[in-house]
Amino acid sequence: MASVARETGRTYEAPAAPAGTEGPDGAAPGALLGALARTDGVARVTGRGVEELDATYFDTDDGRLAATRATLRRRTGGHDAGWHLELPVAAGGDSRDELHAPLGDALPADLAPLLRSRTREAPLGPVLRLRTTRRRHTLHAADGTALAEAATDTVRAERLDGAPGGLAGATTAWREIEVELAEGAPAGLLDRIEERLAAAGIRRSRYRSPFARALTGTGPPPETWPAPDPAPASGTAGAELLAYLARWHRALVALDTDVRRDLPDAVHQLRVATRRLRGAFKAYREVLDRAATDPVGEELKWLAGELAPARDGEVLTARLGHLLATTDPALVLGPAAARLRRWSAARAVEARDRVHAALDSPRHLALLTALAGLATDPPLREAAHRPAREVLPAALARGHRRLATRLDHALALPPGPGRDHALHQARKAAKRARYAAEAAGPALGEPAKRYRKRVKAVQRLLGAHQDSVVAREALRRLAVQAHGAGESAFTWGLLHGTERARAEAAERGLPEAWRAVRAEGLPKAGR
């Protein structure tokens, strides 16, 4: 079973030592150790010895792991020999996740599924060999607690057969310093260390990883993301929309892995990515040919539907749990908490299995392939080559009209299931209008951002109303189950009433929020 560690660190260029003062690997240990020892909060620096590491890096023939900033290696030597999969994290910055599996000849079975969204099942092969001499030091606080590890690496890289875009046998070499925080160390320590290193003439590396540096040093730089060639001119509607689509396509690929790892909120964020992509396809039909994007949009709708029970279950469990926990204990009759736990757990297992089955399916793989195809060969229409400020406002106006029609219709209906359904349809329209404004934001500036913000306020109220509708139905079912088991249903009825009041409060806030949207108005073409 693979273990996981969240690593937070930075890499620096190791300066050459003056003649006659080199360490065994040619680095300048005096400058580094002196800078580390003078860092505020560091009491002493101790040596951890020298390691000889030999790592083979793997990728597809066209560099799909490099393009998604993931690295896969099999490494011998050192204290953590084995298979390593490094993945970027949503928070970005200086952190990454490293999954470690025991050393073996073949890719471990529990790592392979985590690569599927990135490789799309293209074969993996060895592309680089990195041999490293590593000198390790530990930074300690006054009480002896380990704060960070600093490693000075002398690296020798060689391209292997099958490396993307490179010449087999090409080599490069460099020296670098990696500083990695220990678990529980203060985040500000990295900044203090960097100040000391900068004062000693040691600068941050411009490469995000040794893998990326070795690829660049032995051949053309790796692709950052699939893109059309030629790309639409900067400032055109096509350029703006493709940048937005690329952002959420990247997110979808990364979140596929996060969902497989059962990371918090991953299902929610993956569903958001599918909705934003589908919403952009629908909203900007003047820019992209819907004959090509509609089939992909339908597959995104399918994926969102497979994710829905898991996400809706998360929201509902948290909502009902909070309701129950904040109810006067004197009004909680019978084993309500235990019943809610059992009910939620059974639904969660079924929903999780459904999500993983969808992600493992040929249909999902086909969707990933289709999205990659649209990225490299987008079906651009004539309007895609016109200035974005002339083209994009039409999509916002169309989305606004749809939202106005649905919301005005819903608010005119009497209370009841019909009104609830109509408000839910208005919520969907609000999301589409918000996503369209979000995509247009970089081109249309503050007017689009203000409009998006006000539409989001409407969407939140509509969302609160719909969450209450779903919660009330769940509470009714729980009450029926409790009654059938001979338990009191009083508490479930009480919570049902609380939810009804929440829905009514959300409805009361809608007219004012909608007036604010109308008062803001829409961004104008060329504005």
C-alpha cells in the first residue's frame, strides 16, 4: 500500500565553491551551512551523511505526465528507495504530495489508477535516468526538534530511449540545494531561510522539479498543456475562451486523481469543473461550434450525474448533522443521532462505489480523450478571431435573459412543489450566467466581475432554498423509518419545520438580490 506525505520545500541553485574549498561533490558547504545556521529560529545544523541515489523517471512518448506537472520515478539508494509519484496540490505554492510504494520491478498496482486521467492509458516508458550524490543536513530548534532538512545534490541526468522530444543519450548535470520543512514546522521558516540564502548569494531555482530540469537540459522543454497550433491571437474571443477551458480541463484531470485518493471536497470540485466546462460550451456557441462541443457536453453532464449522489450526500449529511447537533437536547427524542449515522454511512458507500466505477469506465476515458482533442484542435468559429470585448458580452446577455425568465416565473408561482422546481431551474440558470461572466472576466474587466458577484448572491439564495427542499425530503424519509422502527419521529418533524423556515428566509431574500443584479446591468460590447 502506498504511503503519502505532504512535502513543502524550495529548490535553489548551488553555487560553486572557490578553488581549494570544495566539498567532495564540488558544492560550497561553508556558504550553505553558514546561512542555515544564522537563520532565525535555527539553533544548530547537523550532518546526516551522504546518499547515492539512482532514479529512473517514466512518462508517455508525448510527455503527458510532464505536461500535468506529475513525476513518476523508481529510485534505488537512500532512505526512501521505491516508487515515488509526486503530484501538485490544489493549494499550489511550495507544497506537493509524494506517494511512496515499495521497490519492485513493475509499477505498483495502487499507483497505476492515479495516473489514468493524465496518461489516458498511453503506455509509460523510461525517459530519464538521474544519478544523484546527496549530502543531507537537519536544522534543529533550541529544544532539538527537527525543523527542516537541507540537501545538497549533485545530479547527472541522461535521456533514455523513448524520451519525448529528446535525443537518447543526451546528458546534463547540475548542483542544487533542496530545503524541505519537517512536519509541524512553521511555514514562515522557509522565507527566513531564503533570506539567509539570498544574502549568501544562493538563488531560487527556476525549475519546478529535477525532472523538468533534466528534460529541458537534454532536449526541448516539456509541453505545459495541449494547445492549438496556431493559437488564436491574443485578445480575441477564441484566446480568452480557450484559456478558460484549459484552466478547468487541467482542474478536471488533477481532480480525477484527488477523487480516487478520497481527498476532502474532491468530488465537489470535480463536479464544479465539469459544470464550468459544460457551461462554457453552451454559453459561447458563437465562438465554438456546438456540433463538436455538444457531444462532449453531454458526457460532462453524465459525469456530473455520476458524482451527484456522493456530493449531495456529503452536503446533506453535514447539514442534517449540524441541525441535530444544534437542537436543544431535550427535544431530541430517541436514537436520532445513531439513525442519521447509519443512514448516511450506507448512502456514502454506495455513492463512492458509483463514483469510482464511473472514473474507471471506458466512457470516462473517452471523455478525457475528447477533451484533449478539443484542446489541440478546437472547433473555432469566425467570431473566435474577433476581439473578445466585442463577442463575449452577447453570451452574458443571453444567459441573463434566461435567468430573468426563469426567476420571474418562479417568483410568480404560489408556494408548493411547482415553485420549488421552478426555483431549482432558476438556480441552474444562475450558475450558467455566473460561469459565463467568470469566463469573460479577464477580457471585460470589472463590469463582468461585479455582475458575476451579484449573480452569485442570487445563486447562493437559490442554492440554500434547494438544499432545504432536499433536506426536508430526507427528513420525511427518516421520520417514516423511525416510526416504522417504533421510535419517536418528533425530532425529525421538528427539524423539518426548521428547514421550511430556512427555505422561506432564502425566498424572502431573492427579490432584493435580483434587484441588485438588474441595477448592476450587463457589461457592454467594447466597454
